[in-house]
Amino acid sequence: MNLQQLCAAADNLHTSQPGVSKQIQLLEAELHVERFLRRGKRIVGMTPEGERVFHFAQQAIRDIENIRKVGQDFLLEIMGNS
């Protein structure tokens, strides 16, 4: 990940690039695992552990989307029966 990508992520998250960098550091500290391969301060790839964390994060996002869909389907059903 380069500075441009961090800035783009920051824009998408409505925060600053240093804020994104800090959140990455906090996540790595909490998980006790480095998620990214670095050259100096530059992120150049993901560690195998980072890949696993990323996989589970994607799975969690899919699960959350499915839970929201259940709620939407239920609401549509109720509205259709009114």
C-alpha cells in the first residue's frame, strides 16, 4: 500500500491518512500479528497472517450483509401483509 492508496482509503473512510495508518497499527497490536509486509514505512504486501485476517474480515462482512438482508426481507414481508 502506498501513500496514494492510504489517502484514497482515508477519503473513503472520511478520515486522514495518518488516521488510517494509526488504525492499522492498533489492529496489529490488538491481534499481536503484523498484517503487512513493509519496506521502511511503505506497505508492500500482506503477511500470510494478514491474508488470513483479511479472509475472515471478508467473511464477517458477508455475514453482516446477509443479516441485513434477512431484516429487509422480514420488513418487506410485514409491509406486504399490511
